[in-house]
Amino acid sequence: MSNIVAIVGRPNVGKSTLFNRLSGTRKAIVNETSGVTRDRNYGKSDWNGVEFSIIDTGGYATNSDDIFEEEIRKQIMLAIDEADAILFVVDVKQGITDLDAAVASILRRTKKKVYLIANKADNSELTFAANEFYSMGIGKQVFPISAVNGSGTGDLLDELINDF
Ligand code: GDP
Ligand code: MG
């Protein structure tokens, strides 16, 4: 299979929750504590009969900010290498953080297709708040979603498979 989608972003934005929703499994560990996904998880998904593979990235098991950024950088470089498309997940409840900006600056250099996913948009107010992320200048549009209740994921998947 050639359509490989990697989920990247700083810890706790909901990458593993999104992975579990898209792959229909509970394989990725979701936790309140940052950095709980130690390994990369690989799953399969399909939308309207179009199959693709998903990679959940993580493994940010350190408290030092320097090593932390380095570790995230490594994961993203790997993801860019492996994947055809990147889902860059941010958190509407937290807004743009320094680590988000660091991730964005790495992703801006790739030629691979990057989708900016504003997760935790659980209601219409938070969906509106997702507009803040347009200032990051990643991709053509911001996709507000709720990995927990599933809202917005259909629009995202429509766009994703359309670009394969
Ligand atoms: P990761 O570190 O990026 O893999 O994040 P996780 O998937 O482990 O999620 C971190 C926390 O955010 C957990 O407490 C999740 O339940 C929560 N979370 C994930 N997605 C959503 C969402 O769409 N809405 C809300 N309210 N919480 C979410
Ligand atoms: Mg995780």
C-alpha cells in the first residue's frame, strides 16, 4: 500500500486519540500525562473505500525541553521520510505554543503534503477558535476536529483521500 499518513505534533494534543479513531483500534495508549506514547504505532484505515496506513508518532519520554525538541524533530524527520501525507495536530484549547511553532518550522521545509489539524474542537465555540491557527501558515486550510467525538473528521478525510 502506498498511501501512508503520519500523525505528528507536540505531546498531549490528541495524536493517539486521533490514531485510534481513524484506525478503529485502541492500540495507541492515550494518557493525561504528556509523552506517554513510547513507540510508533502503525494502523490501517479506509475512507469511502480508499485504504491508507496511519502512523502515530510519540516517544517523547523526557522532561528536558532541549532533548524534548530534539526528540520531536527526530520523530518528524522519520515521519516525513516514511509518509506521503502529514497530519500536524495542534490543540485549540491550548492555542499556539512554542513547541507548535518549532514543529511548524520543521514541517514548512518538507515538500510532502501537510494538513493542520486543530483538535479538541468539541463544540462550535472551539471550532471558531481554531481560526487562530491560520496564522501558522501551514497548508491551505485549518481542519477543526474533535478526535473524541469525531466532528470534523469526515471533512478532513474527504480532503485527505482526494489528494492521494
Ligand atoms: P498525544 O500525546 O498527542 O498522543 O495525545 P493523546 O491522544 O494521548 O491525548 C491527550 C489528552 O487529550 C487525553 O486526555 C485525551 O483524552 C485528550 N483529547 C484527545 N483528543 C481530544 C478531543 O478531541 N477533545 C478533548 N476534549 N480532549 C481530547
Ligand atoms: Mg500519543
